[in-house]
Amino acid sequence: MVCHIYGTRKGVTADNFFTSCELANLLLTKNMTVIGMLRKSETAVPALLLIGKKREVYSSVCGCTNDLTLVSYVPARNKAPFITAS
């Protein structure tokens, strides 16, 4: 779907159905970025980012590699955290 904008340094926003760390790495090789939510079942998500009930409301935890950044955000009490990748 985005082959026509490879190499343009543009970003893609995707839903959790399409977002994965593999997609982010692929688009990085094509000079593009992706921002989207990850599913909890994604194997690249560390367990620390999945713990939401013990964290404060509106708190964020970041996880970084050389190329990817994952952010886990707790929106409300007893809600599962949102995990976004960029």
C-alpha cells in the first residue's frame, strides 16, 4: 500500500492490526517511519510495558532500541496500557 512513497521520508500511521516491529524495521530500510499501536501479543513487547494495573494513571514507560521506541501509557485506573511504536 505504501510502495509508491518509499524513500520519501514520510511517516505512516497504522492501526494495531497492521503495526508490528517487523513493519517498522522494513519501513526504516525504505527511509520511512511508522507510528501505531501494538497488540499485547506482539512478541517484541517486553513484559514491563504490559503491566498497567500497578502503575499510576496517566503514567508512561518507554523502551528504546537503536531504531525503535515503544511507549506504554495507562489512560485510566484498571485499564490495560496502550503500547505505541515509532
